Amino acid sequence: MTLQTLAEWLRCPQCAEPLLAREPLALACPAGHSFDVNKRGFVNLVPGGSRMIGDSPAMLDARASFLGAGHFDPVRAALVAAARAAAAPRRIVDAGCGTGYYLDGLLAPGTTASALAMDISPHAVARAVRGGRALLEGADGAVDGLVADIWRPLPLRDASADLVFTVFAPRNLPEFHRALAPNGRLLVVVPTARHIRQLREAGQALDIPAEKAERLQAEAAPLFTAVGRAAVEYDIVVSPADAARLVGMGPSAHHAGAEADAGADAADRTVTVSVDVLSFVPR
């Protein structure tokens, strides 16, 4: 990440003019609006008054440990396969980056792609930028970081990305459409009604609405054409500690006691992983 590569992604959240690098650690637009860049390699452009709650360090620790054990590797592999089904993207936006686990899968060693790790949580963006920089050490690519509220107009320049992807995260379809190049691609990973059903049946995780993929396709239809859908479903055996991490790394963690309840059983358990990987191109 450099100030220049970060600026090339962004427009001013106040006036929509392009942001430009201003040494030593600031971005500014021609109208004079200025924003400090964190020394850890990202900029926070969340407007004042936003009530969005991002992942806490504890949630990110749980996610890093659980994902690091390989439980969701097939999901990441399906995402990478969907991305490679089109021309190799040069500019990638991870919308809701978390720890950067899925972005890391797209940044193969030696890649020259540039990536933007975006999340409402500054803790998440810091981790994703750090991990992506380590992967790209010695390569031509760069991983920049942006803290932004996904539900508001995004401070991304028009047509600045070849690929936007989001995994288990909120979506702003009109803004994704604006930020994508005309030949770009949107990838969305959503859980099915069978995802982690064992934990949900035990009252340890939040319910998942049925037919999420179908509803997303209908919602996206005015802006995007659906060009692919890959189903990924398999069972994993998790320890009580990993069951607690699985609950603690997602939205159920915001409910008091959820992680502790998930880890209350003394025995390993079987849990179903079930998602759809949806591919779209802009209309």
C-alpha cells in the first residue's frame, strides 16, 4: 500500500471528487476536504453518526482461528474458481473483508492484482491489509484498506474495480454496480437454509432465511445479469472450542452468551456447511 495506490480507489465521501495523495499521511480532494490515513495502512471514511457495528477483536480472533483450521477452505476454493471463470481481475474489492481470509485466496503468490480490503470494522481492515501485504511481498500488487459503511454511498471511484466480492456480508448493489467496470464481475457468497443447521436447531445460532440466493438474484436483476451459481455443501466435525468459534465469529456473537453456549457440549459434533456462490455481471 502507498498513499498513491490508496487514493486511486477513492473519491471524496462529501463531494464525490477524486481523492489525491497528500504527504505525509493524508488524502484530499480538489475542494479541500482532507482525511488522515492510518499508519497501519488504511483510511477511515465512515461518516459521523453511523450506527453500524463492526466485528470486534474477539470476533476476529475467533474467525482467524476457525478459518485457519481449514473448515471453510472448500468455500474459498469455490469463490476463487468463480473469479477465475472470467478474465483475471486486475483490481479487486473485498466488501466486508473480515480477516482477509477470502481475499488471501484470490491473491496467489506472484499476482500483480491490486486489492482493496473494505469493512466497517477498523480492526478487520487492519488485519486484512497486514495479511495481504505479507502475501504480496515482492510482487507488483498492493492491498489497500478502507473503513466504510456499506449501507451508505461508498467512497469508491466509478468503474474502479474489475471484481467486487462479498462473503456472508451486507451488500449495496447499486454502489457495487457503480464501482464495477462495465466488464467487471460481482461475486456473492450466501448461506443456504441448511448452513450450520445443527447449531441453529440447538438454539446456538441465528436463523437463516430460506431461499437467500433466489431473493438476491431477484433483487439484483435490475442492475446485474446472473451468470453462475455454484452450490457448496459438506459436513465438518468440530470440537467444542471450534463450535464456539464458529458462533463467536458471526452475527450470533452479538447476542450475549452465544459463544459460551455453543461450546458447552463436551463432545465433537457434525456441522453442515452449505452456501451458494453467485456470479453477476453488470447490465
